[in-house]
Amino acid sequence: MNYISTRGRAPELGFEDTMLAGLARDGGLYVPDEIPQMSADEIVALAGLPYEEAALRVMRPFVDLSDEVLSDLIARAYGGFGHAARAPLKQLEPGLFLLELFHGPTLAFKDFAMQLIGQLFAESMARRGSRITIVGATSGDTGSAAIEAFRGLDNVDVFILYPHGRVSEVQRRQMTTPAEANVHALALDGDFDDCQAAVKAMFNDFEFRDGVGLTAVNSINWARVLAQVVYFFTSAVALGAPHRKVSFTVPTGNFGDIFAGYVAKRMGLPIDRLVVATNRNDILHRTLAEGEHRKMGVAPTISPSMDIQVSSNFERALFDAYGRDGAAVSRLMDELSKDGGFPVSQGALQALRESFDSGRASEEETVATIRAVHAATGEVLCPHSAVGVKVAQEHLDPAVPMIALATAHPAKFPDAVEGAVGMRPPLPNRMADLYDRPERLTEVPNDLDRLKSLIRERIAP
Ligand SMILES: *Cc1c(COP(=O)(O)O)cnc(C)c1O
């Protein structure tokens, strides 16, 4: 399988090079040149399989590795999860289900992708005998998941830029407490978009990029999107797909998770609606509702992992909506960075609306949802998952079960949860000493040259 850039001017690559490249050299994102199909029989056959076996069958056509190697990597990736089902499904009310994606080592759904990508990189580097520098921007959960996945691996340094003072204490501690020398937590004086812009700029400096072996594991990395496709299949099959359609509501920031749902749908999974749930940073909801994609500044919320104004993976959806016209996507992205936004063409908007619905939840609605779901079911939602459940409740269709994705464990956001239900959710036992471990971080200014020299110094042999 080959991968092409959404901006049409980068070389086509195979799976491994796509994964190692992260961002394409023309600034675009890699997507498969064609989406492999799973037949109804193949989907039926996923029912009842262990998660790892289903993952192998869903991902296999995208990856150029033998089944033996891939299934070994998958087994290692998910072996450390705290739940045997990996992604258990719970019913909240008639027609509404919660997919718990927070049983990984850092308690957020990002572990599904990051744990696998760590294994894939380790396998690739061992085979190639090369070394890499991973640089990522995080609004909290990506960074901790990346550090957890790469800590202590040979031939890798991992640098994570996070907005200083804007991540939760658990998120910060998960990034700053690993003691391995290859882990570098950088607290940037700015917001998440500043972090993301700095990472993009480093990738666009080819001399620096090649000099340090720069690699991205942000949600733009195709391998991450791919790992997330799996649980759309396993959960839909558990509720009767392919004989019965299902819908999903996804708490959305960078559009990586919901784009994985879109890929599942394109592969043949009968998904009815994919509902984008945003907090008050609602660029995606406004885009789908009004047809204008326009940045508005980031407002901090109690669901900080969704506090973005530039949603990177949305470019992949635009690429398809514009008939895979890389030149058109290039022009839109230029307009976005020069003018802060662009109108979506009528045809593209119609194409987007064929797959996606959207809704947004205010801070008050998010808190009220945590409280109401707890009172009705005993389930304690994290604020991101609550945004999803709130929007899901507005999109229920009696004929189609709705699955809302629970993207983080409530203990990752104890202040918001306490504000809603009056108690602090405990961390799972396996990480109960997190608050006692010493922290290690470097505060950095929002200055690209200083960042680049810091990275060069840290990786110098
Ligand atoms: C990253 C994250 C999101 C947003 O996911 P995207 O793939 O960026 O849309 C939602 N909730 C939590 C808890 C997250 O960590």
C-alpha cells in the first residue's frame, strides 16, 4: 500500500516511511492512495475475537509487515492495558453506549495509538540500525502517551512541548516524572497552537529535520490514525454490525480520532453518523454548521485536550471532500495561515455533511452531564467524555445505537470532576504513587531558534 500527501507535491511512500516521516515534505498529511475494503463476512468474523486479533485483521492491509511480526508488536502494545477487553463498551441508557478508551498506561485513548507506534518504531530502528528524535506538541494527553511509549527505548530521544500551566497536574506529572535520560519535557511559554506551530516549523526546516532525524508522533502521523480505526470496528461489531448500523460521537480536538472512524466507514463498516463533539473551542462545529473554517483564538476549558483552534487532521477530511485535489487543499491551507480561515466550497461542505454531524457543549453543560450521568448510572465521566455524551444525547436516533467515545479516565481531571460530583476520582492502583515521584522539566520561551539549539545540545553524543 502506498501513501500520498494531501497537498499533492510530496513523494509517495510505503507504510514504514510514511510513519517515520510524520508530516509530508510539502507540508501535507499522508493518506492511503486507496482505502482497502472489508467485506461483510470479514466484519462478521471479528465478533468475539480478542482485541489484538481484531487489530491484526483491521490493520494488516495498511502495513507492510508479516502477520507474525505485526501480531507480536500488537501484543506488546496492548499487554500493559488495565482491562482485558482493552476497549470495553458500557450501556448508559437505551440506545446510548460508552466506549471506554482509558485503560492504557496513561489513562487516555491516545495510548491505543502511541503504544503501538512505539513498538513499530522500535522494530523499524532495530532493523535499520538508525536513530531518531521525536518531537511532539501536546495539549496534555499526547505527550504523556508518547513519553510512556518511548521512555528508555534505544536510539530515540523524545521531546514534548506542552503549554506551560495549561495541562492538568496528572498530565504534567505523567510527562515530568519518567526518569529515563531520553525523555525531555519542555514547558513552552504559550498555548497549544504555539507548541504545534513550533513543531511544524521545525519540520519545515529540512536541514534541522534531517540533521537530528526528526520524527513526529502527533496525531497527524498516519500510524496513529490507523491504530484508532480498530476500536470503531470492535465496538460496532459488539452492537450488531454489519447487520445493524451504528453511530459514533467523538470528543474532538485535532480530528484524529474521528477521522479514524471515517476511515472505518470508508473500509465498509456500516456507520450511520459520525458526530464531532467540541467544547467552546468550536471551529469544527462552526465549519460544519456554517461552511466557514475560521480560527478564533483558544479559550481554556475544563476539557483541555480539546482546546485547539487549528485541527490538523481536518485537512485529511478536506482532501477527500475536495475530490483529492492536493492543489486545492494547498491553497486552503495557505489561506488558513495567511487570513485565518477560508470558506468551504458548497460541494465540499455537502461531502463533509454526508459523513459528519456536529455539536458543542458549554462548560456548564459539560459539568451538568458529568453530574447527571453519575447520578443515573454511577459512571464517572472525564470532562472530554462528558462533552461527547452531551452531544451524543442530542443526536440519538431510536433506530441506530449511538456509541460515545470516553477518551480519558476521570482521575486525569480530578478538579473538574470534583466540581461536578463532589469527589476526587482515585487513580488506578498501578499509578497511585504518581503524586510522590520527583518531577523534571525545562521551561522554554516561544522562540524557534532557542528550541532548535536546545534539541541539538541535548542529543549531542
Ligand atoms: C486528544 C484528546 C481528544 C481529542 O482527540 P483528537 O484525535 O485530537 O480529535 C479528546 N479527549 C481526550 C481526553 C484527548 O486526550
